[in-house]
Amino acid sequence: MTKTWLITGVSSGFGYEMTKILLKKGDTVIGTVRNTAKVESLIKQYPDTFDCRLLDVTDVAAVQLTVKESFEKHGKIDVVVSNAGYGLFGCVEELSDEEISHIIATNLVGSIQLLKASVPYMRKQGGGRMIQMSTYGAQVAYPANSMYHATKFGIEGFCEALAQEVAQFNIGVTMVEPGGARTEFRYGSAKVAKLMPEYESCHGFLNMLDASKGLAPGDPVKMAERIIESVDKTPTPLRMVLGSQALDATITRLKERITDYETQTELAASTDVVEWRRTGYYYTEMDETYLE
């Protein structure tokens, strides 16, 4: 059975690879771009199944309108993929205020607004799938990549909460955590701050961004195929790590984190209210919920 997909950022990277695969197999793709030049061939080849729309995800009103018009035109959208985003390299002191604001508006707020705008339509249609393109860098942080990590750590917190809220409506949420891949994200669209010689020891990423110094291990086509296949999996996978290097690094970091937490048992307990220890319950003023 064919599906209808809404995917942001389809002019390059995973969005482009997914769109090509989906159109070839007969699905309908509503794909957003900031410039149609890189998808002109797809527009001509698939005039009936490729609904290409101009969108800057930092424009909240435009995101909301695109979602509204897409659901109204196509009736039902089976999968929404929040893919638009970019990488920003540079140590904290090297980043400008504008660079910080823009990557948050794109990678974090843009993704949140897309998924938020889609929820009521998916709820009313009886369900669907949401896919958030993240990164293993939402679990593992490296120097000179702080703002990219910040946006991805943030969007994963949002999605983990969202998944619990919308599961009752048969809406599944998956976060995709790829490792390095041979896409334009790494070799074309990545932004680099104005670098300072004082932080030269943290500038190893420059070699990573230079294709002549060696290519990333991830195959973007294979990754796109795994992402597409995930929408037919039950139960919905909450997270998918793509790439052996990414999985190894993620497991190593999580084990380190657990080991550290396990040393804090006495410290954590030293701040408990005595009544909590007797009842096994605690009260959070933030959400006014009793948790066991």
C-alpha cells in the first residue's frame, strides 16, 4: 500500500535520498526546500506524486501553513519527517550570537513547530508516524560542536515526551541517530564559525569536513532505506542508531554515564524528604503529578 510523506529539507542529504526512493516505489512525497534548483529533475519526473514546496523552517507561520495546506490537499499524511537542519562547528567563544540563534531556530524550534503543527491532523485521522532526524551526537558530545549538540539533545527530549503524549492516538515517534555519512551535510552545508588560534587544539573537525582527508563510513542510501523501513515496524522504535561507529560511541558514553550515576547513590539520597523514603512517592511541583 502506498503512503504519503511530508519531509522537510529534501534538496540534499537523507531527505533527498529518501525522496528518490519513495517516489520510485510509488509513494507521494510533499517535500520542502528553500530552493528548487536541486530537485528540478524530480519535479519533472514525478509531477503527480512529488509536491514540492518552498519553506524556511525558521518561519513559524510558514511551517504551520505548509502543514495545514499539505493535510488539506492530500487528505491524509502517513509519515511526517522532520529532516531540515545543519551543522555548526566552532568552540563556544568562537560563535556569534546570530549563529547561535539561527541554529536553534532551524534545528530545534523549526522541528518542534513542524511536529506540533502535525499532531492535531494525525490525531484526527487516527494515527501516523513522526520521524525526527537526530544524530548520535544527541548522546555523545564533542568539542567545537556545542550548538549542534544542544539542538539535538533538546529535540530528543522534546520527542521522548511527545512520543508518550501521542501514543494514545496511535501516533508513533522515532528519533533517528545516524553517525557520519557521505552527504552534503558534512561536505557542503556545514557552517564553520570564525575560528580563533587559541582553540586550535579543538579544530580537528576541519579534517572531518575535508573529503580529501577521508570519507565518512555511513552510506546515505542504506541509511535512507532503513529509515523508510522503520515506519512498518511494530512497536514503533523510539530511537534508531545508524552506523557501527555511532552505536559503539553511543554505548560507550552511556556506560560511562551509568557508571558515574551509580557512584552518586548516597549523594542523591541525602537530599530526599524523609516522608518520601517511607511512602515511595514524590511530588513534582513542575507538572503536579505523583510519580512512583
